[in-house]
Amino acid sequence: MPEIVLHYIWEHCLWAGFAQQTTDGKTVEILSVGEHNRDAGPDYSHARVRIDGKEWIGNIEIHVSSSDWTKHRHHLDSAYDNIILHVVRTADKPVYNSRGELIPQCELNYPSDKDYLSALFETAQQMDSAMSRIGCAEQLLRDPQLLTEGWRKNLLRKRLECKHASIMRLLEITKGSWEHALYISLARNFGFHTNSVPFEELAINTPLSYLQKHKNNLFQLTALLMGQAGLIAPEQKEMHKEYDFLRTKFSLTPMDASVWKHARMRPQNSPELRIIQFAQLIYQSENLLSKILDYDDLKDLEQLFEITCSGAKQLGKSSIDILLINTVIPYKYAYALYKNNAAKAEAAMALMEKIAPENNTIIRQWRVLGQTVKNAADTQALLHLYQNYCQHHECINCEVGYKIFQDKQLKLF
């Protein structure tokens, strides 16, 4: 068991309800776990424990095994002389401070269920990751309300403004064609992060106007996209033949198939299936851009992406949500700003509140820090906070960081 798990068990009082005692049989009552020290020195300071009826106040050191005490040379370091209890998983030897005094040890008693500990280990890893990457992690753990709803809404708006800027740059490339820009954005997001860059390259190298010339023929659309991606299998002779015809017709050059990622990927996320689904979307969609801009009901927007592929899996609910979050709503927001329609922009932003929250490593870190995550508005705000403030140490420009800074300033005077 990694030491961080014991830290998590200790700090979150998961030992509560279990009898604790020292290795020589004395009763241990834990009155306060103390303050976690992330600098050099003992793990927890200002802890309070009662051993055999006598109360002690001081430091706690935590190790997986007692022998780690000497491995870490704590027996030679006077900074560890005020240890009131050595908390371990396994006590394999007695330990002494630099004055040669025997230190009481406790083999921490806690739930031993393997599934429970496995889940606990995952949570502890996330906690450790969050604490190392999010500068105000400790303050947020003590007071999650430091991150206010107002700041979240502001962060969501900032994220949509960043996406609006990206759409404006894409419109420059497409010479002002919103439809062509949407096609490239949709393609990128059909890559679902892992293959987003190759998918975007595929859309740029296969102009929408070429696809529109064959919009009523699904086989030709699929052959054109699969061929351009360099992903037609050798046995697919008819598709090869169709692609060769279309490639000659439009003077196209296929991509290098090696750019597509397949490793450790579920079949439903394979680039081949995503391209088939993308071809189906183009085939079945009529006036997709105008519908996206006109529809205000979430269910109507979801139905636009309910793809029916013969012999292939449909897009799942979570995949449709990703497309709505990363393409549809940003385009509705950007077009509303383009038309100077503030009400429409607010309505587009409000749609985020009706979509299920995303689940990824970054969001799990925020959950560990006690942040409530109810919908996509929350997750988009927290992603923007992490990627644009936490990762770049822009704490002073963050509402949370600024509050913490102000509190510290007030304490100095």
C-alpha cells in the first residue's frame, strides 16, 4: 500500500469506529489528526492523542512500515524529536528519536475490505494529483465555497469566448462560410480528443463542396472520407475502386494512415467507425447549420446527431453530449455574438446547464476537492479554470486566489 493511502485514511478519519492501540497494548484515542505539513519535517503537526488516558500534543509521522523510520534517517534528525505517535500499517521494529527515546507506535486499524481500499487508493491518487496541481487545494478542501457560483459562470463565459475566437479564426480560413467552418469543427470533435487533429486534417483536405456533390450517395461519401483518411482496408475492393475514381475527379491526395491512433482504444472509438458515423451524419443532415442555429430545445439538438448506421454502432449519449458541448453550443453562442443578439448568446450558454457533466481526470480532481459538479456548465467552467489559471499559476487573476491573497494580507496588519 502506498503511504499516501495511509495519509488519506488518517486525515479523513476513516479509522473512526475502530479500536486503536500502541504496539505495547496501550489504548489510543485520536482527538485531532493535526495539520498536514507538505514541507520538510513530520507529516502532521499540532495533533492531539490520548495514550492510556494521558493527552499528548505534538507531531505525527506516518509510514507503511516502522523500518521506514530509519530508512529515512529520522532517528538522526532532531526535527522528529517531538513525534508523539508513529502511525504505521506494519510495526516491524521499535523506533527511537535522536535523543534515543522510544517513540509510541500504532498499527492503524481501519476497514480492510480490498474493494474499499482499491477505491480509496484511486481517490488518494486523485487527491495527491489535485493537491500538487491546484495551488489553492488545501484552502478549497477547508472551504469549497471559495469557488463561487458567480466565478463559475464567469469562467463558463470566458471558455465560450475562447471558442468564439477559434470559430472566428476558422471563418477566416473558410472565407466567411459558417457552414464550412462548422463542418471542420464537427470533424475535429468527431475525433473525440484522441484523433481530433487527424480528423480536422481530414476535413481540411476534403472540402465540404466535394462531399456535397455526392451528398445523396452514402457509399460515395464513405469511400471519399475513408480513402482520404488512408483507412480503406485491402479487402474493401469496391470502396477502393470508388475512391480512386473520386480522387482522380477532385485531384485529391490521401493522408498517411499512420497519423490515426488505434492503441488502447475501444472498438466504438476507432477512427474507422467514427468516419463511417461522420459520413452518415453528412448523408442524413439537411441544412444542419440552420437547424443548429434555430433549435433552442436540447432534445431537438440531440436528435440531429442520432445517427442510424447500417451494421455500425450509433453515437452514444455521452458522445452526442460532447458534440453539443464542444461544437453546437459554441456555434450558437458565436453566431449570436456575430448578430449582436445578447439574449440568444445567454440562451446558448444556459443550454450547458441541461447537459450531463463530463467525467475526466481534471473534473475528478475538482470533485476530490469538494466541488459540486451538476452539469456541463460546471465542468466547462472548472476545465477552463484548471487549464487557463491553475496550470499557468495565474492565481492572482483568479477570484479564489485573489481572495486567499487578500486574507493573507489582512492577517499581516
